[in-house]
Amino acid sequence: MEIVDYLRVARRRLWVLVGVPVLATGAAAAIVLFAPQQFSGTAYVAAPALVGGAAGTQYTGTQAANQFVAAFGAAVTSPRVLADVAADTGVPPERLRDGLAITQVGASSQLEVTYTAGDRAKVAPVLTATTTRALAFLFSSQVGIATGEVEAANADVTAATKAIGEWEKTNKVSQPDRIYQATLGELTSLRQQQLSMQAVGNGRGVDAATAAITAAQKKLDELGPKLPDYQALLAQRDAATNALSQAREGLQAARAQAQAADPKQVTSIGEAHEVSRMTELVRTALPVGGAGLLLGVLLVGVLELLSRGRAAARPVAPAATTAASPAPAETVTAARP
């Protein structure tokens, strides 16, 4: 088919191409115009201290802003946050999910949380509860986790210290590592004294030094086999102490982030306003009209196919042919004279 054929078909089926989009657009316009008035409000979340900066912050790097926006959006629509907001405001979670929208302001970490509903009085409370619960979900939970880590590390330190005390009680010696080092130093000094006594010929001094050396060596021999177990306990306590120090640093950082995420400091709630019906009409009618036009084109194609199918299936009547027969020749009787 050529373009002329398509134009001929479009002119013949113009009522379909025009009627379907008009009906679809009219129906959409009627739904928008006769629907209950909607109200919308916006909450602004601006927390630059939560994104980037020190390495201890939760969101760092070149993608920190996008990560924060994605995490906040996921928190807003999470079942836990929706359930908490529903309990705070009395709005069902399904309606909250349909009415909430999260928008990132440019490439920054600032967010716009928009809520649209049919009740003006519910807009501001829903926005307040949503931002508060979402920020608490993201940052206050970190404080709880860090607190748990501190408690676990503190319990490890307590257990390691208790194990050291029990070992000392069983072996009847306190701080054997220090005693061993002190005895080792004393033994070195006694040997020097022994050599000095021998050099001057002091027999009594040599005997006294020898006895002291023997006693010190005996003490070292007693402590030596026990020392590895005690040092292992000390290593456990040192590791637990280091873990406790790191956990406390993490708790301090989590508390700083939670303080930086205080909703009273980082959020502002705008006033609720009526949603423009004209804007909603344009936003709804244009896509519906385009879909109606596409549907009309498809219907024209279907109608043309059906029409051609019926024409092809219709039997063709035989053409009437008229055979020309020569006129009968007149018999002329020639009179002969």
C-alpha cells in the first residue's frame, strides 16, 4: 500500500481515529474533574553532616549522596516505618505507600518528601511522622547496634579478667610475668656479684651469691612452664580491651550521627495546599489521549483486515457474456427470366 491508500483508509475510518481518543480523553477528564479534591504537602530533609565528611560517617565517597537518597527512600516505604507512621497518624499503610513520593534535589543530599491525600489535616502529621521515623530507622538503630557491640566487648573483657584471677588463685601466684622478669634481672645481677666475689677471693660472698642464684633459678624453673598459659590469658584480655575501645569509638560516632539526624534540626514541613485540577488534568488526559489514538489506529487496522477478509471470502458471480450470432441470411429467390 502507498501513502495515498493509507490516507484513503484514514479518511474512511476517521470516526474511529477521532472518536476513540476523544472518548478516552473525555472519560479521563471526567474522572479527574469529578474526583474529590486532593491536598499535597512537602517536607524538606537537609542533613549535610550525615553525608560525606569524616570516614566514620555512614555515607562517604563519591556516591554518598545517592546512597543516602536511596537508603532514605527505602526506609520511607519499608513495612516497619509504614506501620509506625500508620500507628502515629491513623492512616493505613497502603494509603501511605500510594501517597508518598521521594525526590532528590539535583545531585545533592537534600530530599523532598511529598504526600498527597484527600484530607488536608492528615498531610502535615504524615510528613512529620514519616521523616522522623525514617531518620530514626536509619541512624538511631545504629546507636542500638553500637551499644550492643560495646556491651559484648565489655563482657569479653570481664570474662578474660575473671579467667586471669582464677588462674592466679589456682597457681597461688599473682602477675607471674612480672615476677619472672624481675627474677631474671635479679639472677643476672647475682651472677655478676658472684664473679666479683670470686675475683677478690671472698669465699663467703661467693657462697651467698651461689645460694641466691640457686633460689632464683628454682623460681624461674617453677614459673617458666606456667607462663605461656598466663600470657595467653593476658593476650585474650588485651584483645578484648582493644575491641572494647573500638566499640566505644563506634558508639560515639553513631551517637554523633543520630544527633546530626535530629528531625527538629534537619527537616522542615511545608503547608498543605490544594492540588491543581488543571495540572492533574493535563498530566492524566494527555497520556490517555495518546493511548486512545494508538488504540484507534489498531482498531482501524483490525477493521481493514476484517473487511478485506470478508471481501476475499465473498463468491464471485460469473460474468454475463453475449455472443454475437450472425443474422440469418435471407433467401433471395432470383427470378430467372
